[in-house]
Amino acid sequence: MGSIKTEMDIYLPIAEMPINVLWVFGLGAVVGFLSGLFGVGGGFLLTPFLTFMGVPPTIAVGTQSAQLAGTGLSGTLMHWKRRGVDVRMGFILTVGSFLGTAVGVEIFKWLKQIGQINLVIVLSYVTLLSAVGLMMFFESAPRLIRREKRLRAAARQPTKEEQPQGLTQGWGAGGSFAVDFHASNLRVNVLLPIGLGIIGGLLVALLGVGGGFVLVPAMIYLLKMPPALVNGTSLFQIVFTTVFATALQAISNHSVDIVLALALLLGSVMSVPMGARLASRLRPEVARLLMALLILAVAGKMMFDLFSTPDQLFSVTMVGLS
């Protein structure tokens, strides 16, 4: 059945469909708030909800990279004012993410050519969201219940007087590729953040997510960064990665709908500061538990849609012959 156009609809030229502008603004506002709150860019919600609204997955993935660049910049500025960004770490993550994005866009193009990209996007979302959501839930729930004092102390950023003597030794700290990150009070092998950046770049290109919902836990548990710096640093690299991904998706796959991206961006930029302000008042284990529940809810909805019987078992598309 075709979509019924109303006075509140706007036409998306690349997706070739009308969509209710109020729903788009509302979705952008929710994504912007979550971006500021969790430092994840909000992309893990944007693609599923756009597909729920009827937008083709390929367009949803390509378009939201443009939207995430705007929300990432707004969130980064908020964290920057509170000195919540490790710039050196952010740039090294970005180097890796550029490599991952370039490879991911080519994989995206190949999957699109063989007609399997939509299925891959949905299956990847269900698998990744379920795994990440469960891991975050079982990690954060016990900590929240115990309410240990040492966790509350670790959740806030140390003052200069409280900084421990010497840098925290991360993975490969004694090797020749070790780099000091003084803002995070950390020494770690540079290959680890580059590798995490590559994973984040692949996620941006293939799924349209900022990579934050994977990078944020990894930065805390693998890199051992202070939680107070994780969200801002994650958003910092998201800005550069998503701008790069948007350009590549538009050139290679023609999957960026600028009208949809602008409508989402208008709704999101106003709500990012509200999420960032709440993040400064929320204990990290509480934020991670809320994020885990949200991720699991989205994964459950996508899994239900994947296995439920569609309203129309068959569809016919007219394709012009060249």
C-alpha cells in the first residue's frame, strides 16, 4: 500500500517517499538527548526507528551519518567546556575510524550491488544490540545494587590535587608503541585505540551508528579511561568520522537524503545540551544501566519485526530496462 500524504508531510527526494515532519523532529530530539547523555551519537536508535517509519535501511544508514555529525559537534562542545575531552585520544581514535569507514563503505557498496544490504543491516543490528545490551546490563546492574563507595569515587573526574602519582598502565604500556595520554592519566599501546577506531568506523559505514555504544564500554574497560572523559572523547571522534562517512556514502552509494538529515538535525541540536547536562549529574553505572535497557528494547523490537509475518507476503516492483 502506498503512503498517504498529509499537510504535515515532507517529501524525501532520495528515499522517494513522504514522511511526517513532526515525527522526524521528535525522533531527532530523542536522538540528540541520548547523544548528549550517553556520548553514543544516538545512531543505534536512529536507523531502527527510521526503518520503523518506512525509510529504506540503506537510506537510513547513509543519512544519519550527516545528522550524527551535527549532534556530535553540539555534544562535544558541551563536554569541552567541562574539560571532558581527551583530544589526543580522540584524534588517534579518528585515525583508526577513517580506515574502518573507508573499508566499510566499500563493503556496503558490494552488499548493495548483490541485493543483501537490507538483510545484513537488520541482522547486524539485532546481533550487535543484543550482545552489547546484555553485557552492559550484567555489568552495571550489580554495581548499581551494591552502591559501593569506591565506584562513586571512580565515577567523578579527579581534581589536580587528587591525581595519582604516575600514569595508569594500560595494555602494552611497556612496549615501543606506548603513548602517554595525560588528560586521561593513562599510558597505553597506540594500536589499541587505533583498532577500536577501525571498529567504530566500520559501524558508521555499515550500520550508520556513531560507534559510541561499542566504543564507550571499550574505552572504559579496555583503555581504562576515566568515565568522566569517555563521553566527550567518543563524541569528539564521532564528529570527524561521520563527516567523512557522509561524504563517502553520498559519492559511492548515493544514500544520503539531505532533506531527512536536515529535519533530524533541527530536532536534535536543541536537545543535545539537555542530555549533556543530565550526564554530568548521573552516576556512570546508572547511565550504563539505562543505556543497556534501551538497547535491549530496540533489539527486541527489531527481532520481533524480523520473525513476524509481514502484512504483505509478496511485493511487485516495476524496474525500467536500460
